[in-house]
Amino acid sequence: MHRYLGAGLLALLPLASQAERHSINDGWRFQRGDPEGFSAKLQYDVRPEIRQSADGKVADARPDEAEKVQRPAEGLLKPWILPSGNAFVADPAKRAPRPAADPAIPLPLLRADFDDRAWRAVTLPHDWAIEGPFLATGPYGGMGRLTTWGPAWYRKQLDIPARDKGKSIFLDIDGAMSHASVWLNGRLVGGWPYGYNAFRLDLTPYVTPGGSNQLAIRLDNPAESARWYPGAGLYRNVWLSMNDPVHVAHWGTVVRTPEVSRETAQVALAVTVDNDGKEAAALDVGTQLFVLGEDGKRSGSAVATLPVQRVSVAARGSATVNATARIAQPRLWGPLPQQRPNRYVAVTTVSRNGMAVDSYETPFGIRSLRFDPDHGLFVNGEKIMINGVNNHHDLGALGAAFNVRAAERQLQMLQEMGANAVRMSHNPPAPELLELTDRMGILVMDEVFDSWERKKTPLDFHLIFPDWYEQDLRAMLRRDRNHPSIIMWSVGNEVGEQYTGEAGAAIGTKLVNIAREEDPTRPITGAMNYAKPDMALPATVDVISLNYQGAGIRSLPGQFPGFHQKFPNKMILSTESASALSSRGEYQFPVPGVNSAPVRPGAGGDPKRQQVSAYELFAADFGSSADRSWAAQDQNPYVAGEFVWTGWDYLGEPTPYYGARSSYSGIIDLAGFPKDRYYLYQSRWRPDLPLAHLLPHWTWPERVGEVTPVHLFTSGDEAELFVNGKSQGRRKKAPYEYRLRWDYVVYEPGEISVIAYKDGKEWARSSVKTAQAPAALQASADRGTIAADGRDLSFITVRVTDANGITAPRADQRIRFTVEGPGELVATDNGDPTNLESFKSPERAAFNGLALAIVRTKPGQRGIITVRATAEGLQTATIQLQGR
């Protein structure tokens, strides 16, 4: 949602006041650490002592009970921070009062005359931790071997024109990691502890219009606060909103479509208006509905007009008005590829005495959802199998700093694979990511917490859960509820309260009830990896979401049948399936004749090199291969689908080798190069795509005469393999078999090729040739033209090839990147989970033949950008980009 002026109803009314929302991402100064002697005074709350690191703890380990800590009577900022969440506390009696006096902290950097020229100049979104250095030793693998903890400060001058005197002025922060405290002109405005939620602070009482205003933001992310890389800093967008005292409330619209058919749809809109003024206001609230184009802009004239509602809003009060309209032959929102992600936008105008004082846009979609316990998900009456993935929030070499193009690239590659859904693991995402899923037609499970009152790491969210669960949950729901891509809410992931019976279920019930209050139109779930059908927690949720239990964890049998029998009226799905592990391009021998096995030394894993075999047969101890997960789903056809763990590799949680920097579970590696598993999922999720993908590579000079198994991932049902033209036999998939394998092929240099068949007819062909010595570099860009805004990106893949252009699959030459013209190198990577070189390095060793460079334009500079990749003894690769 954003402010909009100059069209629709507003064009018919004179302007009394202009609502504005500005990005204030530019012009910040940044510094790590507190001035000496001030850290204790600036702490949000007391933290327990870390007695034992949780690093390397088995990912499905039982969470622990919270520690009791002794709190001092004074010296903490919590009393001033808690009131920032009052708008999300339903019971007025439970809202936190703000102390009468400001905290007495005479900190020079809070003043406008403080000299911060020695501080670093930064542009937001900013993740200060991603630059490194990586920590080669110590218990830091879980959080990506990058230092993300400790206090950090951001400062910026805000120039508020004198004409804005009398306006309501707000600071909107989309994400700050974490325990943010915000100061303006030396006074503590408020803050927000949870690093993943967006929040708004009212700056009005602290602003000096017509002068310079000094904004200072302190962050204090704890150590041992996450099981993955959380990022650091002001890592999402920050905005300044200036409104007439009478305006649509923050996240103040709710669009629902209670009746949907191909012929007609009813649209119901609730609008909450705030009056920050000192006098009551008589207002008119009207809304028009427009078609929203694929470019996110509205087109044409209004397709419907909601009746204007008259309302009186008390001074310092709020009021909500409701109206409905009908749209004939509605353009329905639905997931690709079966349906189209059509959208509309509601343009709401608030007027007083015939003068428009505010305008507010609410994008939305019209669609119906049905959650069938026997047949799964139906969108607009059509069954949609959930072919989903889990994704953490980091963007690989860019870290947690959100970038629209980087996120779009991730989603595009997942869609090409056949994915139609994403679970936001395990926290509210950047709002722009949901804008992308809306526009691209991707289903979403929006999730709020990874822990409740019981801890997974010593200093995670459990420390603030008792004080903040309601505020954080309601904030996520209000921000995200109008996104059509969101089909369900998740209130927790593998929480420790699975183990505490009725006491844990009571917390679950409390959260589910809050979610239902805010949004009665979507089901609420929570992902369970331990709770069984007869336990208390599963009864509290609307959808049964199982992590790994469906296929069976370790030696335990699959739990799909038991849950279906116990809860015959609830839909069941896998919120985390597989957790298969592999390193791209790494093949280890011998290859066991199984379809799923845990990683062990010499059987899927190489502890010395910290690499996992890419035969895609191996998994975390609690997980399984894709093959085993699919068999469990196919044997239980009422299961609605899956969210695979994970779509992309992510920083941190590098099971099974915590000496590494990043996970092994992704279908796509950290640099964005597909692993072999990508084509295995594509063969299932895109059955109409002719596909034949062979593995391993065929460059094994040390294996001449040795058995080297060959596997095929194909959307066909049978295939014949050839080695240098000699048939190795024709194989057909058996029931619950998802790959074809020739386990006794003897290696000889040359070429392996395959012909795949479907229903007896040729379907696809593929071949892999032996590479000769590395001779050249080849470069290709995902996009040759990028916007000259300093934010748009081009991702450049460099391949090491032989003289014939065949990728050298084991090449590790060191590659240097240079950029000429109006562009700059942002980061490099190679997808190797063990690589601890800074992402900012202009040099990178190829990993199994591939390396990545990320390039952007310099802000406002257009023209040709030339990128070169050089390596000793190899032909240089050059590629040109156009900055526009």
C-alpha cells in the first residue's frame, strides 16, 4: 500500500493537504559499537549468560526451557520501547504506559552537532555483516560464520519543511536487525525488538518543522540469536510519511471477497481512519476499484465504486467504515501456470468539508480458496497441488539487505523449475517480496515465529515472546492480509511447546485466536516435527502441517495416515519435506544402491573437504531424499503437497558440516547455480516438459575401468543409456520410482547419451561429454540491460571451458573480475559452501567450473558497462551491459 495523489475520486476534489511517503534510504552514516560506558544504559533488557553454544545442535533437537534472569530496577530501555507496540494490543488495560520522563542518557552522538564525518557513508537497505570477514574457527557455523551481533548506530539528518508544521509525521521501518531504538533530536521515540517485523513510529511530538532534525537508530542484535544467518543493520527499506492529521490508519484497510464466481464477485472494504487532531472531524470516505496491470500500475477507468461513507472521528481517535461493491466478470487471481495472477487496486479518498485530505491505495486480488481434507487445495474451484519450497531471507552474496531484483531472480528460477509456492521460513518477509509473489502468481505461507517461550538458541526470540507475541503477530497480519498470494498463516515452526502438552497447546490457541480475529478468511497452521496425532497441539490449528514426519523421521514410520485418521476434516501438507543435502558438482564413490540415506563419512559425505555427494540420494538425519518424500505423498494422495527444505542454499545452518558458511539443502546453490536436484524436481513438477538430465559429469581420468553409476532425471517413463554409442540397457520406472539408474556402468572417456521415452514414444535426448584441459572463460548475463538506479542488478555467470566450449566440471582456477564504465562490482560467489572468502572480493576461485559476479549501475549513470573475467592461462571473457 502507498499514498497516491491526482486521480480517481481525488482528482474531483480540491486538495486540503498532500499526503507524502518518501524513501529515506540515502545519506546515512553508520558506525559499529557504542561509545565507551554507554552500552549498559542502552540495553533493551537483561539477557541470560550464554553458558553453552547451540551451534551444531541437531536441527530438530528439542528446544529448552527459558532461563530465569534477574532484572534491575532501572537502567533499561524496555519501558520506553514497549509502548511502540500498543496499537497492536487489543486490551487497553494491557498496553504499556510510557514513562513521564525521557531516559537520562547524555550521549553526544544523539545531538545534531555531533561530528559523524568519520563514520561510514551507507545507503539502505544495508547489511553490515555480509562483508565479513568470515570466522574460520569457533562455534559460528549456525549463523553463517559471519559476525552479526553487537551494537551498531545509524544517523541521518531529516529536513522537515516549515510547510509540514501541523502534519502527522511517521517513520516506517520495514526491518531492522534487531532490538531497535530510535532517537530524534536527542529524545527516545521508541523501537521494536523483533528484527523481522515492519514497524511505525510517530515522530510528530519530536519533530522541529522548518529545521534540521537529527535521527539516530541503534541496533543491538544478540549473539546466538538464530539458527541461521539473520543479517545485521537496517536491512530493509526505511520511509518518512507525512500526512494530514486525518488520514487512513497504518495498514488501515482490509479487502475481502466473500462471494466469488466467474460471473460476479463481491468486494468488501473496511477502512480505518485516524484523527490525530485536537478536534473531532466529520469525514467522507469513498473508494473506487481499478484493474491493476502487470506492471503494477492501474489502467483504465474504475470498474466499481463503493458508496461514500460519512463518519465522525473523535479527536485522538479512530473509526472504521465498511462498504461493498460488485464486479462483473471479475479477473481472478490464481497461481501460475494453471491460472493468472490478475489484480485490482482500491483507491480510497478521505475528504473533510469537500476537501481531499488523504488518498490510500490497496492492491488486492479476487480469488476463492478451499482446503479439502481428502483432495487438497482448490483455488477458484480448481485443484492446485502445492509444489512449494522453503526459503530463508538472505540473498546469498548480498546478505540480508533486501533487493527486489535479487529476490525476483530467485522466484523466477523456482518457477522455471515448476514451483508454485513459497513458505516464508521462519519470519515475516520484506513487503516487496510479497508484492513479487502477488505479481508472479506464487502461493505463500506467511510465517511469524520460529520459537515461542522455549528456546532453540540461548538468545533467540523466546526472550521477548511473552511481551511481544501479540504485537508481532498482529503487525504481520495487518501488514500482509491484503496480499492474494498468501493462502494461510503459520504461527510457529517446530516450537518447543510441541513437547509440553496442554500448556503448549494453550499458547497455540492464544496465537490462533489472535490470527482469526485479524483474518477469519484464511486457515492458521503451525509446522510440527514432533507432535503426534494424539497430542494437544495439533488440535489447535486449522491445517495439519508436518515437517518430515509424513515420510518418517529416522526410524519412525510416516505419520500421514495417523493424522488423517485423527483429523478427517483438516487438510494435511508437508511444510518441510526432504532436507536432502548436496554440494553442486561433487560426486563421491562408491554410490550406495539405496534411494535415500543419511550423510555419513564415505557414504555421501567427505568430512575432510566438507562436501556432500551430488548424486542426490543423501539427506539430513531427520530428512530424506526427494524420492522417498514423493513416495510418501503418492501413497497418501490426500496430502495437499509440499514445501521442500529448501529452494535455495542459505547462509548458516550448514548441516552436516558446521565448519562451512552455508547450507547444503538447497535445490539451487548459494550463487544461484542449479544442482542436479533442480532437474529431479522439474521432472516431477513439470511433467509436460521434455526433460532428460544425466549425472554425473563424464570427466574422470582417474576412474578409467571403474564402476561409475549413471542416473537420469526425466519426465519420461523409460530410457536407454549409451556409453560411446554402446547401449547399457533400457530401463522403465517402477511404481514409486522417480529416477532411472544404471549402477554398473564402467567409465571410459568420451560421451554418455540417453534417449528418454514417454508412453512408448521418444520424449527427450541428452548427452554429456568428457572435457579436455581448461582453456577459456565464457560469460553470460541473466539480463543485458539494467536500470541506472544503483539498485538493479545483473548476475553474470562465468564458466571454465575446454577448447571446444565444454564446461570443465572440476575446474577451480582463480578468476578476477573487473568492471569499466558506469557500473560497479557488488559481490562474487561460486556456490561452494566451504568458501570463506569475503563476498566483496573481486577474485573468486571457480567451484566445479562456475563462478558468479553481481554488477549494478552507478546511480543515475547510463551507458555501456564492460565486465571482464580473467584467469591465468585461460582466454579472457568479456561481456557488455547497458545501463538505462
